[in-house]
Amino acid sequence: MAKEFDNLGELQLKIVRVFYGIKEGTVYDVLESLPNKDRPKYTTVLTVLHSLEKRGLISHTMTEDRRYLYRPIISANRLEQGIIHNVLKKVFRGNVRDLVCTLLDAKKLSADELEEINRLIEEKQAGIREKGGKEK
């Protein structure tokens, strides 16, 4: 994955996630979507939006009344995959097994959650078998 996912901070992630709910908005729209208790200043949100735009995660257009409307340009799924790929590469040196073991040990899982994880693994295995080899 590309550098757009490297070292995303907590506020950057919160702001990107806001757009998955509101689809597009101004700096004020983003501010209104953040909880009051840890709501940053307008200039902080504006700086973060510029940073996210430089990374290629959001874009903006100017309205007729000269307001900037920001919107995400990657899906939530792609964002999550990019972040996990970076963790996999940086923390686990590409070892998927170690990543999965750590995830399984990190939180107590219910029987339903484990069953769902097993089902997902079985679906992945069936897809690989159908293709007669490895999946990327």
C-alpha cells in the first residue's frame, strides 16, 4: 500500500470517518460531527483536512458561494485495508499468522465471533481451492 496510510493520527482517522457518515461537508460540518468533549478548533480541523488531501484521502470542491466542500476519495474498506497492511508490514514484518494470532489474543471473543471468523476462513479456503492455487 502507498504512503497515504502511514502514520495517520487519531484525529485524522476521526475526521476521515466523519466523511463516511456525512459523505461531504465543510469544516463546520466536520466540527459539528465530532463530540463536544474533544472537539478541536476550526483551524486544527482545516489543517488536518489539508493534510488528508495531500495524502490523497479526501478532495474538495468550491461551491458558488465560495465554501470548500470536502469528501472522501477512498472507501472505508480501502482505508481499513491500507492501515492493516501497514501494521502487517511494519509491526509483523509481513507475517499474517502472527498478526492473526495477536488479534485473536488481544480481545476475549465470544463463541459467535469465533464461529464467524471460522466461517470467513472457510470461505477464503474454498475460494482458493476453486482457483486451484494461491489467492493474493
